[in-house]
Amino acid sequence: MAQDIRQLFENKPKEGVKPPKGHEARFEQKLEEAFGENESTKTPSFSKFRWLKVAAIAIVMLSVGFFGHQQLSKENPVEVVEAPKQNSDTNTNLAKITLGDLSPELKKVENYYQTGINVQLASLKIKGDNKELIDGYMNQLSKLNNEYKRLTLDLNEAGPTEATITALIDNLQLRLELLFKLKNKLKELKNQKDETTSII
């Protein structure tokens, strides 16, 4: 009964055995049933995922927009400054634009001069012998301060122009120079007083 495999291959018929008619079509149908997807089952799951993707993108965009707005509003807080009442018949307080509100560079310039003016004013020591000199300079400084307020009102009414911006910067510069001159005069006065005291 035992046969040699070599003999089996030698006795093999020359023509191969053909599968029955329609075998290929039935095989493809069984594969399709077992592993294929119908269009009816494919469409609903696809549309569910599409809506989930759209919802996820919308949530991400809203989150980014909200947090971006929060960060920008923290970095650039909007300050509303009330304008002083001009006349008794106009009782409205309007938002006032200052020189520093126009650009970061102008804000640096305004802060530089305002800080210098405040430091010089804080360092003044009023005594009986220099009071008249300081009062004269303070009167001039008050006039320049009033002119600065008028220029700021022009800036708000007419809008920013090169002439108004230049005038505002020049005003700040003049006030600081005036205070430096006052300090120099006070030093000269003190030196003269010290010289007369040392001579006596």
C-alpha cells in the first residue's frame, strides 16, 4: 500500500482539474459576506465620525479663541481716563486719549519725561530764602501744565496729528528743562549763601 511519492507525480495526469463552473463567483460572494462592508453599514458610522471630528474642531477653536482673548486682554489692559470738566454747562466726562495711548514708543517718551518731572519736583526743598524763586518757577510750570492739558484736549477732539504730538513732547521737555534750571538756580543760591557765610 505504501507508494512512493515520486511515482505519484509520474502518474499524475497531464491536464489539471478545473473547478466547477461558477466556483469563482461563489467564492467571491462568500468572501464579501464574511469580510466586506455594505454601503448601508458604512455610511452611518462614517457620518458619526465626521460629526465627532467637526465637534472636536469647533471645541478646540473656541477654547483657543477664549484663552487667546484672555491673554491679550491681560497684556494690554485698556485704561479709561476721565477728562476734567471744562465748563459748568457741560457735565459729561469723556474718555481721554493721552500721548502714551498712541504708541508704545510715545508711551516710553511720556513716561521718561513724567518720571523726570516727578523726581525733580519731589527733590525740591522749599525754604524761606528760596520760596520766591520756587514760586516763580512753579507759576511757569503751572502754565506749561495747563497748555499740556489743552493740547491733550486737542488730541482728543481733532485726533492725533504730527503737530499736536510734537507740541506735547516739547511741552514735557520744556517742563523738565525748567525744573533743571530751577535746581541749578537753587544750587547757585546755596553756593552764594555759603560763600557769604564763610566770608563773615
